[in-house]
Amino acid sequence: MNDPDVVELLKTKFVPYALDNVENPNLTPAEKEFLTGFDSGIKACTIGMSAFTADGRLLASGGGYEAKSVRSLIDKALAGFKPETVTATVPPRDAAAVASLRRAPEDGLTLYVTWKLLEDFPAEGNATTGNGKYDRIFQKSLGSDRLWVRKDEAQALAAGTFPESLKARMLRYHVQYVMSKDAKNLDVTLQSGRIEGSVPVGDRRADCLGFVQAKDGKVTGFDLLVRGWGRRVEDHGFSACLSVIPKGASVPVALFFELGDPRDGLAGVLPHRARDERYFK
């Protein structure tokens, strides 16, 4: 996505979409049936990329971490695309099935969650990083997720209170993910729009600093930075830079929460752990 030519081609010649290939929580039964009828990428690994016509004909597959391999996929797909041969039939929209898909809570918030390493170190790769080939790319990469905030939690933030339920969700699905389960609690307070505190992590404490803005009872801004220590996480690439931290080591890391724009496409992507039945508890 750092190559402007690739980005422009994807924007103007394709309809890009991201697919969770584990449980497909963002697909209706009809959409899943369509995508499993051919090599759409639904059964691929997490880096699998495919381009296909609207009637289910595979044009190209492959891709990768580098612009060159993605551009090769794009060029092959464009060369093989013949609009006059596409005979797609769009079935009626199943409103009930669409309504059953998980969405961000009504009148709640979506926070973008990112993490990055703060120091260089000798990386230790794995099969996901090409056993060394892409270690440097992973080390410099930015991890990305989302966090859903319930309506009552958003109202509490706007009123100047940091809800314990939101602290618990942030700790369970994000702070502990990045900094290990040695992180025991998100010990922060919200006063006059300023968030301060820390997170006990073993015999150390990760510092927290942030701000909340609100107007007319609505949250208009939320930023929280947690600076502590990351440890190795191997989960097929989702952990990004955490993938190459040497086993048994801890490395300075920053974890950042910020208010997302509900009109942004990224805000509509499910949080990685939203399928957990305990998510909103």
C-alpha cells in the first residue's frame, strides 16, 4: 500500500475487500456460498490475494508483501479481464441476513488500535516472515485492530468517567495481547478530559497518557497512548511487528487508541476478537 501506482489501480480498476478467512463473520450465507464456489481466496492463508470477475471466474491469485508481486497479480488480472464475457446475476438482497451480521453498537464508538516497536533489535523471524526474508518489513510494520465501545460507555466518557467495563475490554483484548497477560489492570483515571495512569506489567509499569474531548454529550475525540514492553506473538502475521521479537525477550512498544470515523471503511471492519461471546462484558 506504499506504492502509489498499486493504490491507484486498486482504487480505479477493482472493488477491493478484506475477508476474514477463519469464521467469515462479515459474510451472509449467500455471500459465503458464492465465494466457496470457486477459488475466491476464502480458503487461502491470511496473505492470500485473488482477483475474480463478478460471476466467479478467477483472474489471478498470489500477491505478497512487496509491491512487485502485487503489481504482477494486478497486471495478470487486467490482461485476462474481458467485460463482455461477464454474465453476473445479482440475487435479491437478503435484508434479514444482512441485519444479522455483527456491527458496531448503535450510538457507540469505534476506536482504532495500533502498535509499533520503539527500538531496533536483532529480529527473530518465522515461517510467516519468510524465515528472515521479510523480518525487517515486519519489524517496521504497524499492527492494526479496532475496539468497539458500547453506547453507555460512550455516554460515560462524554460525562467525564472512564467505565470499568471499557478498561477491562482494552486490557483483555489489546494491552495483554501486546504486553502479555502479566499486564494485570488498566489503572487510569479521567479528570478534566485528561487520562493518566499506568499498567502493572510484572515488576514494571507501562505509562498511560491520553485525552477525551466531548461536545453536547457526545465524544468528539479520544486518544490514549500506552508505552510499555511488547513480547513475541506468533499468529500468522496479525501481530505484525510483534512476530519478530526474539523468544523470551521484551522490547519497548507503543500501543495507541484513537477515535475512528464511522464513515471510514476501516471503522466497519470487525475487531479481531469481536467473535468472543464475552466481548461486551
